[in-house]
Amino acid sequence: MESWKLVRPTEEHLEEVRAYRQAFLDAGDSMDGAGPLRRCEDPAEWLRRVRSYEDPATVPEGLVLATQYLCVREEDGAVLGMLQLRHYLNEYLEKYAGHIGYSVRPDARRRGVAKWMLHEVLPICRALGLKKVMISCSKDNEGSRRTILANGGVYENTVYEPDDGEWLERYWITL
């Protein structure tokens, strides 16, 4: 069985981050929980940007403090998933995206990676002082729905996100 670890990204992960991005582009899939990865062809630029989210002095306007994590396969260092933990909610996050966004590399799905990542980050949320976290998923994303429910998510409602033209289910996990 594979073993995984949840880590903060560093320069040593940049080639794996590049491969992760390319796998999503090749699949025509979204990169939720990966920060600005879709827009950053250079993984070093992506790393610089996600690090800027960690400091109140450098968080870009309109965004919130956030910590980026990678799910790395211990055997070979492959990046299988990404998760972004937002420390608090702004208006957009409260309505649509929530505290946590995540994605799993297309060829690593259906192995429990997302469920494991979400489980691993909940104690970190607690340590930040959060009492509950909101997570959303596309109403058509059965895998994400199951991941959220398996980690204690309670459905609140479904909302329409006009920028992406997508219906999102909103869930809360009490810590």
C-alpha cells in the first residue's frame, strides 16, 4: 500500500508541481485547491505566490491568509494532490468556496487521496482556532461529496456561482 504525507511545498517539489499542473491541463480538468497554479506556467512563480498568501503583509488584495499543502507519495515524491487551507472567509469564500479547496491528480483518483488529505488538515484547522469549516463541491462531483461526508460534512445548501456558471453544494464540518 502507498504511504502519503501532507507537506508544505518547497523548491524540491517544483518539477512534481509542473507535472501535476500538466496532468490537469492534459485532462482539461480544474485544479481546485492549487492556488494560482493554472495561471502559473513557472512552478517557482506559483511557489512565490502561494507563499505570499501566508503573511498578512503580502496577501494579495481580495484574497485571504492561506496555507498550501501537497499530498506527496513517500515512495517516489510524486505529488498526488493539493489542498489549500484558507484561514478565514471573505465574502466570496463564504458564499461559494469555503475554507478548504483540494484536488487530486487525475491518474491518482479513486484511491482515497482526497479523503485522507481532508482528514489530515482538520487538526490543523482546529489549531488555527477554527470551530467549523466550510467546504463546497460541484453538485456533479460525487467523489468530492463522498470525501466531505466521510469527514463529517453536513450539507447546508446549493448555490449558483455565476462567474464559473456552476452549482455548488456547501457543507460544514464541525471541529
